[in-house]
Amino acid sequence: MNTINNTAALCRLALGQTLMVNQLLDMEWKFGVTVGTSEIQKVGNIFLQLKLVVRKGNSTENVYMELTLPQFYNFLHEMERAKASMECFS
Amino acid sequence: MTRRRLTSHVNMAAALSSEDFNNLQLLLKAPSKDAVRDVCVQSHKGPSRQLTENMASTLSIPATQAAQLVRSLHVLSHHVIFHNLSSPEQILAVFPESFHSSLKNLITKILLENSPTWRTEAVSDQVSLPQLKDLNWRVDLVTGSDSISRMSVPTCLVQLKMEDPCPSAGGESVSTVTVELSRESLDTILDGLGRIRDQLSVVAGK
């Protein structure tokens, strides 16, 4: 029994050590409304900013980006499709 | 896209002066209404030597006057966009009483025609973090590694293409990041995106 448990634990450890390239570690976000710009006094568009923390070798890199609402919904849609694809393997 | 908008921000702060309106009346020398239209649209983008030279020859005026006219048109069109002047009355009110009446009407018409496009451009060009332009993904099944010879673990690669609308001088405007996500990470991301979606619907509902 112990041998089986230990093997399972070792396998999980080994799996956890499998190479991952640019592994995504964390995602932070904020969103709000653009009130005005130097070109337009009153704007009123919603913006969404994402920060992705990516493991690069031994250190991490932060990737910042901005999305419009349509881009956000597309991102969400694509990630749902990716998840559905992943679930084919379970 | 390599437009440089630095000067437009400097000019934006300037209100229209009587000197600007004097410069605008140089447009009376234009050979046609289409020439006036062309000059207005080109000036909105910003000054350039080519534009000044073309305008000087089209209007048969010295280059210095052409440059001043470009600047005044630029200030006017950006003033209209900044304050969102969207009716003829609002734009006509910018001009002094003494301004040539037909020219005033023509310039107003041209500004009204182009405002929607210019406003959309201003919104898409505004100061921003790199914008997500394209997203591609791939799901792989990892069947072996240096730590385990036989395995069956799905993993997801996501490639994000970002474009910086205002890259710094010498900087690249398009960058690509590819990240790898485990199933757990993807679930966490979807959880986060779901929460964003819920928060957004609260904001949109207000």
C-alpha cells in the first residue's frame, strides 16, 4: 500500500517537473472607464488591463496589455474553446 | 503605422487666435472646394514639409504662410474633436463674425464630414498599454518527458500578439508572447475572466 502511495506521489512530483516553456504563473487585471484624453475631452470607453506573470528560466517576466471589450470577449471565448479541447483528453 | 502625433498635443493646448483665422482665410486662394477639403484633411494629421510645399504651390502662397495655414487648420480640427463639436451651429460659433461667410460654411461642412473618422482614429491612437491584437492557442498532449517516459498530460500554448499604438522611438510596435498553461492554470484563468465578465456586466448595467 505504502509503495503504491509513494509511487503515485513520486509520479506527481515528476510530472510537476516536466518542462514548461514560459509558464503562466499569475494573472492580474483592472478595468475602468477612460474619462478623457489629450485629443478628446470626454470619452467614456471601458478599458481592461491585464498583467501576466510568466516564468522565464529562473526569473519571471511581467507582460502588460490592454484589451477593448470585444477583444476581452474574444479572449474569454478562445480560452473556453481551449479548455473544451483539453477536456477531450480527460 | 508610423504617424508621429507629438506636435498635435502641443497644438491642442492652443486656443484659436485671430491670427489663426487670418491664416484660414488664405484658403480663399484655393482653386476648388476639393482642394480646400484636401488641405483640411491633410493638415489634421500634422505638419510635414511635403504638405507645406504642396499647399504653397496649390494656393500660390509662400511656404511660410502655407506652414502657418497648416498649423491653424490643425488647431481648428483638433479643437473640434477635443470638444466634440458635432453640429453645424457649434462649429460656426467658433469663427469670428467677420470671417468670410461661404468659406466658413465650407470649412464647417468639411469638419463635420470628417469628425467621426477623426474621432475614431483619436480613440484608437490614444495612449495605451500594448493592445491585444491577436490570440492563437494550441492544445498538446504531452506523452513523455525527461522525468517520466510515459505520460498523458494535456497542456495549452497560447500566443498573444500585441501592438503598441505609440511605440517609443526605435521601439517595435508588434510583440509576441507565447505562454504555456497547465489545465489548472487554464481553469484559474477562466475563473478570473469569468469574474471580469461578471464585474463588467455590473458596470455596463449601471
